[in-house]
Amino acid sequence: MAGSGAGFSDEERAAMTQRAEELKAMKGLKGSAKREKENEACLEAIDKLDGVDRAMAERLHVIVLEEAPHLTPKTFYGFPAYAKDGKVVVFYQPASKFKTRYGTVSFDDTAQLDDGPMWPVSFAVVEVTAEVEKTVRDAVRRASPSE
């Protein structure tokens, strides 16, 4: 069924299950206890990655801490993610998750990247370079300016 084009792939079903587990793990937690648990989950998600996926997820984590420290780390379908008021702003989808050619740094609709009638909300990453870091850093800064 996964390759037939009908229904969800095994990877998609696993991501949905992971999201349900994330929500269940946070049930009843509030305030600093919830933030601490979400941060731990984000760091664990990064630690499970290898190669370019891990390098980009680690850089994104540092970039967010430096450029948008008001965003809180969490996971989103098992991806390292960063949210404002509980709503995801930016996340890293590793290539290994869906066995794709590249991972992506993506911005959800809460990101303030609007620029005319069309703008990029996702960036494919095949190598972490100074140029990639600059582009991501600029996008994170624009996506969630500090108040």
C-alpha cells in the first residue's frame, strides 16, 4: 500500500503516531515543567540524527537560541521545532524521516515571512555551509522578531 499511491506511507503513519505520543507526553504539564520536557524532546530528536541531518538540526538549534531566544524548543511530528505561544514557527524535517534526498528547514504559517504575493517557506539542505547558515539565520530572524 505504501508504494501504491493510496493511503499513507509507513513513514507517514509513523510520524502521525509520533505526534500523538508527543501530545500524550505533554498532557497535564504546564509552565516550566512543560517547557523543560519539550526542550528535552527536541534535543533527543536532534541526538537521534546523523550526517547532514544532525549538522543542520544542531545549527538550527543554535541559530534559534541566538536569533529568536523567545521561541521555545519542542518536537513536531518528531522533528526538532521551535514555537511561539505553543505554535510552531520553524522546524527541521530530516531527510532520514521520509527517506528523501534532502532535509528541509521549514516555516509554518505563524512565521512572519510574508513578502508580497509569494515567498519561500521551506529550504532544502544537502550540505551545511556558511551560506546556508546565513540564509537560515536571516529567515529565522525575520520569521519571529523579538517583541
